Amino acid sequence: MRPGLFVSVDGPGGVGKSTTLATVTEILRDQKVPIHATTEPSRSPIGNLIRASTNSHRGLALAHLVAGDRHHHVTTEIIPRLDAGDVVVSDRYIPSSLVLQRFDAITIPTILEINAGLLQPDLAVILTAAPTAIAARMAARGGVTNSRFERHPDAACLETSYYQDAVAALTEVGWPVSVLDSTALPGAEVGRMLAEQILILYAQRRNGDLSGQADIADLQHR
């Protein structure tokens, strides 16, 4: 087991992920926890290609491109940071593929197969909210987005439903999943809740205690 801690954070557009992650990063740094914030698509040339081509690449071609970037991301960035003892927090990971690739009619089993063999997070966080709240937040941004997925007329409802399916699929294969509902909470408050979860797991990892998931389940319902 690597000395670091790997946390992935996924959720629909408009769920407040950016604010949540900024709060988590600030709190962990204030606590002198070595945190490495990263994102997918990665900042590599492959990741840049994906960001520039999601409107032109679709289906299996895009799914395999994303998975290839993910393998490179894990190998060249995430694992070295974990080996150094950092808390690695990734803005998007496999759960996002289980949602966005379904807009291109790719099934969950196929998406899981494409992403087989990749590193499992120590905690996979799914941020969620009521579709009406997500739609209102997107409208408050002016409704401007570069993502063809978010431009779908039923994006909020579909993403919310697909993330529920992703949670079920990942739980079934043994992933430690934590769902945080931001419908009635600002992103900063959700960030504080998530930071508390991460700090508990980080302390347990440093102490060699691997029984932290019971604590996670308790925190979700506070």
C-alpha cells in the first residue's frame, strides 16, 4: 500500500465541484497536509487534445482517448505523488466516464472494461444535487458552456440519473464511494465536510489503520 491517499471527486456540471475542491485544498494546506490537486482530462498533451476535441470526437474513439489519458495521468502524476506520501485529489476520474460516455450510448460494462486495471481511489466522492438546483446554478452562470454534454437539453436530469447508476456500479465492484448532496448546501460547506472525511482517512493511513470506511459512512449522514 502506498503511503499517500487518492481521492477522486466527480459530479454533474453545476453541482459546485470547483468551490468544493478549492475549499478542500485550502483546508488541507492549512492543516499542513501535503496535497496535490490534479484534474482530468490531464494537463498533458493528450489531455489538451481531449479538451479541444470533445465536440468533434464521440463514442468509442473519445472513450478510449480519455482512458489513454487516464492511464498516462495515473502512471506519470498520481502514483509518484502517492509514493511521496501526498493526498492526491483528482477533479474527475472514472465516475465521470461512466456518466459522460453514456451520452454517446456506451454502456456501463463497456466503460468499465475500457478503464480496467486503473488505480482504485481510496475514496471516490460523488457530488450530487437535485436537477432543479443544478439547472438553476447553470442558468446563474449565464448558461454558457463549452461542453456538448452540458448543452444537452436534459443534461441536469440525465447526469444526475447517470451518476446514480455509476454509484451503484462502482459500489458493486468494491469501490469506496461517498455521495455528498449539495442541493441545500453551498460548495464551501460541502468542501468542509469532504475535508473532514479526508483528514480522518489521512490520519488513519499514517497510523496504519485501514478501517476508515465505517467513519466515512457515519459522516455522510451527519
